[in-house]
Amino acid sequence: MRLKANHAIVAEKLRIARKVANDLRQELGSNLIAMAVSGSVARGTAQKYSDIDMEVILRRPVPNSYRGQVVENTYCSLNCTTRQDAIREISRPRPGLPEILGGFTKTLQLYDPKRVFKTLEAKARHVPSRVFRRSAELALLHSYEDFCRVKNAYLSGDDIVLRDNVNLVTHSAVWVVASLNQESFVSDREIFKAYRRFRKLPWSFDRIEKLRYGCLKREVLFRTLVDFYLHLVDFSRKEGIRFPVERETLQELSRK
């Protein structure tokens, strides 16, 4: 019964997506090159109140008003980009590259006469290792800012900011290890399950789940995050990733 219910939900989401696609084809005309569904609907895991993620490939950029709309009480997120920008997005180093790639590796085409999404999927599945390595380096640098914010929040006793930035550090950590494993993940909802299939991981990386969902007390949360982060940095350095922060500075940040 549950599988049948889920199938019916996905079918309904696809009906709405096709309606949006038809409307955009009328509105955008020749500026529209291709359109596809990604995310949970494309994977067949959408739930009753899931949004609909849609990839829209254009010849020319459009205003931000095209970024999203509500259709039949369902939010439709429109990732509007040109073909050239989409290729750049999946072929150049960036901190969140593994998450970006996941959006292009599983799509359901709604309108794609030139098979643009097949080309993008092929590129997303064959990213050069040098691009992944540079992305890992950028993600690790990105994590350092949030790690410093964790320490500031701990010192000032601001538990809300502390927990927010712990989440940001762990998010960047998955970007780092995914890039070092040359892996992607299909959506942000799956990001903290994806690491289980990675071949190479820092020591005791599974603590990421406690850090995000374990409701740890303030002191334990800080100490766990510090230990987790130091192992992430050591792991990355052993994998040949440059991290221009002195060990003495990291040790200072790690103290209570």
C-alpha cells in the first residue's frame, strides 16, 4: 500500500511539473532549450508535501522572478540557467561540487529536443580528479570560517549560533570527503547518509550524525565538533589537500 501511495504522489507531482513546463514553453518561447525534473520526484521518493525541483536550460538569463512558483499548493523550485553556465557549474572547482553534480545525475526530461540533459549527465559523471581535489580544498577552506564561528559562539555562550555553525561545518565536511572520494549525492536531504558508501573517510566520521541530530549538551557538542574537525583536517592533509592554517592556531581554537 505504501509503495502504491508513493507512486500516486510521484505521478501527481509529475503532472504538476508538466503543467509548469507547458506554461513556461508558452511564456519563454525560443529562449527555452530544455526542462527536466530533479530531486525527490525524479528519484521516485517524493512525499505528499515535497516540493518539485526543476532544471530549466535557457539561451539567455531570465529575471529572478522565475526562480520559483506555487502551483496547486505545491512549491516548484526553478533552477534557471544557460547551457554554458550549467556546463561551467559542473566542470569547475567549487566547495559544493558533489551536491551540484547530484542534481544533474538523475533527471526526468520534460522537454529536451536536443538531449541537453544527457550531455550534462555525462559530464557530471565524468568530472576530472583534479577538479574534485581542488573542490575538496575549497570546501575545507570554506569550513574554516564556520569552525571559527563555532569557537566565537562557544566563548560568548551563544548556543543558537553555536549549533547553527556546527551544522555548517558538518555540511562542508561532507563536501570535503565526497570530493576526495570523487562522489556526488542526489540531494541535500541525502547528504548525511551518502558518506556511508564512501571508500575513504576520516577516523570516526560517523559522529557527524550525533553532531547534527544528537541533541548534545553544549560542552559535549563543542568538544565533539573540535575532535571531528581536527580529524577532518588531518585526513585531508594526508590526502594531499593544502590547508594554510597553522597547527598551533588549530590547537588554540580547540581549547576551551
